[in-house]
Amino acid sequence: MLVGKELLDKARSLSNHPEDEIARGCGYVGPSGRVLRKSFYRALVQAKGYKLRSNGPGRPGNRSPRGRQAEFRTKVHGNGNLLIGHAYTKKLGLVPGQEFRIDVKKDSGAISLLPMEKKS
């Protein structure tokens, strides 16, 4: 991945191409072949001499050093499904295939998941 003056020169030479082609030409491509747009744009900004804040070594922008943090919130999706993410099932020690009975309390709007007894 080009940086600094080399990045600016290469980007300028490709300026009549689409943005993704410019990023590719400057080496901003991930292992899967996906264009790393955010990294490319950050490198361009830095090459122009602007200082970008960082939350620590190797952590650009506002990213937490621990990665994405789970929020205890969810919403009903357009298809009517309500998703409980991996972070919560992992926290509870739930495993694939485990079954639950859904208990709905209409008056309070509460939904409870009650583990089903394992059949021996």
C-alpha cells in the first residue's frame, strides 16, 4: 500500500479512473480482493498533511481497542424477525441446537426464553 508522496503521485496519475480502480492501483486491496476504501481515504488525508486522531497504536478513528462492543438492544427487522446476536448467546453459554420455549407476557410486552429439558 502506497503512502505519502508516492500515494498522492499514483492517485493523481489515475485520477481519470473510478475511485475503486485508483484505490486498487495504490495497493488498497484486502486478502479477499475487496477494496479497502476507508484505509485508502485515510491514507490520502494523511498524505495531504492532515493529522488524524487515533485511539491508540494501530487503532485509527473511534474504534475501541477491544473491537465491537455488544449493546443490550435489538429491533424487529423488516421481515418480522427479532435477532439475538452471538455476543448474547455466547455470554449465556448457549450452543447451536439448544431449544427454548418462548413465553410472551402481552400485558408487559416481555418475552422470555425458557430452556427446554433435554430428552435422554
